[in-house]
Amino acid sequence: MPARIAVVTGGTAGLGRATVRELAHRGWDVAILARGENGLQGAAADVMREGRRALPLSVDVADNAAVEAAAARIEEELGEIDLWVNDAMVGIFGEFLTTDPDDFQRATQVTYFGFVNGTRAALKRMVPRDRGHVIQIGSALAHRGIPLQAAYCASKHAITGFTESVTTELIHNRSSVRISQVDMPAMNTIQFNWVKSQLPDHPQPVPTIFQPETCARAVADVADKPRRRSWIGEPTVMTVLGNRFVAPFLDVYLAKTGYSGQQAPDKKEPMLPTNLYEPVAGDHGARGIFSDQAKETSPQIWYTQHRAVSYAAAVGAAAAGVTALVGAFRRRG
């Protein structure tokens, strides 16, 4: 069986790092695109420990030419790209009016245009071959903006619209290339230690918080069995549906709770230098400092990972219900 080649942007830390490990564990050779050399070497070592080939490449995904060059090198050294996972991001915590315009633009260049650049590089190679799969790491915040993260929320919303547009073009052209979006809940990642922050207390993800490895398994599941859209975790489902039906209520609710909910006064660990413009030295792995709160799974996540079993159970329950109903009518007759 020929090797399967995957690319993961932002693959040195957080969800990206966990995804690199999970894909390698499932038999993928993995190219890792990120900026920091220490993290790249650490992620490559994770892949090689699984007996798979790794190609770590120092790339700023905001640079389209650099992403294109990386894609060309991946195909030269590893082979044709089967899967491209866009995950790289940088963030800012603070109110919009007090955020430096250059910082806002930089966050958007990485978090949105990094996905655009990665998708372009992947599709330029996949479409002529009529095979391949792009996975966009989305978020509950791709559907509902919250205070203090305007650049991130705007970028994730833009990724959703961009992905929907590209999907319609692939369908129009009868392409077999697949594109998926996997919307994530809050995760316990290193992001909250190196995000550029104006907050008085330590930034934190809005609870409920999940471990990145849990979400990485969901990404790998979509890689194995492509689905156009996946919502991971009950908070994501509630956020998406809530914004569809009670958006004005959420505006008021988040205005009241969104500030305190994104700060952790009890966390006294010093922040790392911000990674907004330059990578942070060292290999920081997948997890952040919120393991004391982070969940490994949930009923909704179990369902997304066992859809066939869930469907079979639902069909069985329906059949049993019909049988019981028929029996009841016969007894009455």
C-alpha cells in the first residue's frame, strides 16, 4: 500500500501538534509547517517514533510564496500530498479599539490568509489529479463572535465563508477532491500562554475545555472518513445552534460574561513571549496549563466518533418501536 502523505500547518504546538501525532499513529507520513525550529524537530521526532517519515519545514503561512515552495518540496521529498490540514493561528486578547492595527492585521494574515494560502497550494496539486482532501480547523467562534477576540473570530468566520465558496466550485467542476471543516470547542493548548494579551489576568479558553488529543482524534477521523462539516463537543453544537436562533440574547449574555470567562485569576504562571510576529523558542508540545479543567471526551464527541454504531442503535430502536406498535394494534384488533 503506498504511503499516505499529510501536511499539517501549525503542527508544532497545541491541536496541530496533537494532530501530527495522531495522523502518524494512524499510518500517515507527515510534513509539518510552522516557524519554530525547536518545535519542528520535536514534532518530527514524534512522527518518526511511530515509524513514519517526517518533513519539518520552517514556514510562515502568511507568506503565500513560502507555502507554495513548501508544498513543492513536500511532493519532491515525500510524494504526492493526500491530505492538507490547515491549523496555524496566532491570537490577540483585548478590545478592538485598543488593539494595534498592525497586530490585528498580522493575526488575520496568519489565521485567515494562512488557510487561504494552504488551501491554494493543496488544491493546485490535488485538483489536476482529481483526488485529495483539505481539512480546515474551524471553531465554535466561526459561528459566534465573542468579546476580546475580534481578529480571531473574524478570521474563523471568514474561513467558513471561504470554505463554503470553494466547496461549491469543486462540486460545480465535478471534482473528487474533498474539503472539510471541523469546528472545535475550547481546548487546553499553549496558545493561552503566548497569545498577545491586554487582559489583567491570565487568558483562558472559555469553559468547557477539552484536551487537544481528543480533538485531534476527531480530525483524524474526518481524514479517514471525509465529512463536509463536523461540530466537536456539546459547547460547539450549542454555540452554533444558539447563534442561529437566539443571537440577540447571546449578544447580551456574552457582553456580561465574556470578559471574566476568558480570564483565570488563579493561574499565576508567567506568560511566554508572544508568538504573534516571531516563534517562541523551545518545544512546547500540545497541552497548555488547563489540564486540571480539561475533559478527555463527552457524549457528543463519542457520538461523532461512533456514528455507525449510533445510527445502528437508532435504526434498531425505531424497528423495535414499530414492532411494538404493530403488536399493540393487533392486540386491540
